[in-house]
Amino acid sequence: MDDTFLEMADVLAEGGFVPVALGSFVAHHSLMTNVAAGRPDADDLAAVRALAAQVVEKLAHVDGAEAARVAAVPGNRPYRAFGGVAFKPEVNAGACTACGLCARACPTGAITIADAAATDAGLCVSCFRCVAVCPEGARSIGGGAELQAARDAFAQRCAARQESWFSL
Ligand code: SF4
Ligand code: SF4
């Protein structure tokens, strides 16, 4: 997870929020879909519920949000540089109805509503949310044999089950 928690805590602090807990919950990978398939599962959801219950308990017994601040947020500044991901979404422009859903869902602004059939590869972080929300199936992961080889290698590296966890 690198510096994710620290970066998220910083973003929240900039918005005036006080992080009082943090959690890492496993979900299937958006690109390497054979990794963590079926997650979150019952154990992951139980961890989510346990964190929620403990946060409620903590806030009921600690005086003020500052005092409830999470004890230690893992990560380093400057954050680790993003090295990029080779695979970008492919678009079948003929199937695109220009509904704009993908542009609104893209977290980095890599798609514009004016030209939703295009992707700015420099902004795209390969999350594939646009593929998931497209009602026409106009966006796909693509990648062919190269993606399959990467999936197989990644699945091997991630074969051991990782558990969800949280901290207050
Ligand atoms: S893969 Fe993610 S970042 Fe890239 S265009 Fe789609 S929604 Fe945006
Ligand atoms: S969600 Fe699909 S159909 Fe809608 S604008 Fe994006 S690519 Fe086109």
C-alpha cells in the first residue's frame, strides 16, 4: 500500500477532516482480475463491521475529534512516485453513445465529456472504473496476450491470501 494511508490522511486534513481510524480491506484487483477474486468476502465484511463498531465506541469515549485522531498513519513523505501502468483502456468508438458516464466516473479527469471516446494516457492510472461503468461495453481492458501474461505473473506473486486489517 506504500504511502496510500499517509496521502489519504493528508488530503482529508486539507479538507478539514480528522482521521480517527484507518483500515485496509481486500477487494479483487481491477486489472488483474484473477487476483483476490471473490473479495471482499464474509471475513472482509466482518472486518469492516468491526472497524465501524470500534470507531463508534472510540468516538463515544474520547473527548473531541483531535483527541480521537488515529495514533500513527503509516507512510513516508515525499510519497513514492507513481511509476505508471502499461495497460490503458481501449475504446470501441462505434459502440460509444457519448453518454459521458465514464468521464464523470474517471477519478483523474483522463476522459472528457466532450470526447468520451478518447483517453488521456498521461492522466490515466489504469483503474478501469470507466470499463466497469460503461453501459454499452464500449470500453475494455484490452491488452491481449501481454495482459494475460502479466495477470499470470502477478497472480503467482500474490498467491498467498492477504487479510483485511484496521487500526485506531
Ligand atoms: S482506467 Fe481509470 S483513470 Fe484510466 S481513463 Fe478509465 S477511469 Fe480514468
Ligand atoms: S460510458 Fe461508454 S458509452 Fe458512455 S461515453 Fe463512456 S465509452 Fe461512451
